[in-house]
Amino acid sequence: MKHPAILSLLLCALLLTCPALAEGTAGDHLQAAENYMKREQWDYASYEWRAVLEKVPEHLHANLGLASALTQAGYPDQAIEHLERIAPKIDHIDLDLALAKAYLRSGELTEARKRYFAIWKKKPFHPPVFQGLREIAKKLDGPEKRQMNRLLGKIGHKALLEGKKAARRQDYEKAVDYYHIAAHQSGKIDVINDYGIVLLLAGKYRDANRYYTVLLKKKDHWVIYANAAMAQMGIGQSYRAQKYLEEAISLCDDKEGKARLYNNLGFIYERSNKMTGARYAYERALELKPDYLKARVNLAYVYQRLMAYDEAVTTYRRLVNDHPRNADYWNGLGYSYELRHDYKKALDGYRKATRLDPAHKEALFNLGTLYKKMGKMKKSDQALEQLMDARFKAIEKDGAGRKAAGTQEGKILEFVDLFLMS
């Protein structure tokens, strides 16, 4: 009499632990599959992935998930069979890569190599393909191994050349792929340092920080500390960034290099809202290199923040004298005068900025708000209307999805310097 009750309890437990036995949407099964993958319950995960695919047969994530679960569960042949069947129907590079990797894991090196080269033809210099070819090279012996290593060497050299070209044209996302290959193939400190710079310029601060952390264990050099500091700043570790820069300054015996390091230190202080420290660092940079434009521009802004308006006006005056066609500097001068309540000279600065650049958003905004402050509502409306026109034109030109100015790729170079090893 006890057996029916035990069987009932077992069925209830199974229903609770395996949602695939109950009806559900593809989303329900997808969530369940991902949960089982996290818990490394591969058989249950496989069941759930199949449930998703019954409802949406060409679901990319579910197909990849099923192949992964089958491999982890000890059924690599089934994973390969599944990918071979589905890859021609979906035609996605991730499926092609999964299939090549599955052959590699199963020890079928000839087939894996064939698959990786086929992907390479579709998408040259794709880092996962290069990594797969490197894994194949490790498993080869004799002449085949030497031949593959020579090929990888040529690929690494070509990737370095292409990475430099991409970086020069400021295509940092593409440069990241090229340098990833070059850095992993060569293993040279200077190439890895350059790769870190490209990652910083692409806004990939965590990746950059990972590589610089490795470099700091290999070589005690001020350049590495300096670039590592920028990576730390990017991930919000301002204190460690400051310490890295201080270490870089202590190691650097080049006057110009030290000036650039002090400028970077000033920027770290500024980002941490330590304006007095930023002022000291920027002024020290200018003592070492009086014609250092970045430091002077950064210092002018810090003077404004510190309410040292006379110094801000003097600094911006020098900037517009040296660079009379720069609308940003005229806008900065106008704002410094406004902070000093010298509205007439402030208007002159803003007007000069908008004449040089009729779409200068900051100058138009400052002009509109100052006119409003002065009670000149008609002129205020005109300036703010011009600002709205400039914004709409920018959206039409660049696309609504473009990043804000402060986060654009390469924007960091307006304020700080990054350092090559040479």
C-alpha cells in the first residue's frame, strides 16, 4: 500500500524540479534552461533547450545552449550532429564557431581546422577563430605543428600592421580585434601595452585593466603604470589610479613624460572632485612643459570650479590669443566672464563662439540663459531655438543612437595622454 504514495511523491518532486514536464511558453523553458546551465544540471538543461526548439526551431541561443549542454553532459557526438543539422539553416557565425570548437574538443583536428579556415574566409582576423587555430597548433606534432606556427606568426604580424592602421583612422573597435590577435601571438610587452591603449580608446576599461594587471607583474615601467591608471579610472577605482600615477611619476626621468603624467594625475583628481589637487597637478605639468595645451585647457576649467575666476579669465585669454579660431575656448572665456558677473564681456565670448561654430551647443545654451538672466527674452528665445535646431541636425547627421560626447570612442585623449613603450 505504500508504493502508490511513494510514486506520487516522486512524480510531484519531478514536476517541481523539471518545468519541461509542464506546459509553458518558450520564454519559460528558456529561463529554466539557463538556470539549469548555471547549476550544471546538463540533462535537465538539454531537455529545456529542446522544449524551446520545439516551439522556435531556429532560436539561435537555444541551439547553441543545447549543443553546449550535450557536450558538457558527455555527448559530444550528439552536439556535433545537432550543429551540423542546424548550422546550414540559420547561417550564423556563432553556430559555425560552435561547430568548429566541438570538432576541436572531440579531437577531430582536420575537421576543426577546415571549419575554422572556412569562418576565416568569411570574417578575417576574428579573434575566436585565431584562438581556435592556436589551440589546434598546440595539439599538432612535427612538420604540421611547425607549418601551423609559421602561419600563425604571419597572421600575428599582419594583424599588428592592420591594427596600427585601424588605430590611426580611429576605428578602435576594429583595432581591438587586430591587436587581440597580435598581442596573443607575439606575447611582447610593447604589443600588449599597445593593445591596452586600443582597449582604453574603445572604452573597454575592464579588459584593458586585466591586461595591464598582467603587465605590471612582468615589468616595472612607468608607461605601464601610467596606462594602468587610466584603466583603473575607467572602472571607477580613482584611488588606485592616483597611486599608479604617483608611482609612474617617481619612475619617469623624462621631463616631458613627467609633465604628461602630472596632467593625467590632475584629471584623476578632477574626476574625484579634488579640485585643489587637480590645480596643483595641472600647474606642475605647465611648469615642466609651458606649451602643454591639454594641461592649460584642463587648468582653465578647474579654475572655474575653484571660483578662481580671474585666473580662469587669464588662462582662457591666453588660449583664445593662441587659438583664435577655437569656439570652445571662446565659450570658456565667456563663461568665465559670466561667473565674474561681467555680462557684456561674457556675451562677447559667446557670440564669438557661435560665429565660429553656429551649431556650438554649449555656447548657444550659455547665450540663451544669459540673455534670460539679463531680461532679454526675445534674444534668449532666439538663441535657445537655434540650439534646438543644432541638436536636431546633429541627430539627423549622426543618428539617434550615437553615444553622448563624453563617452565617444577616443574622447579621453582630449583630456589625458596614453603612452607607448618606445
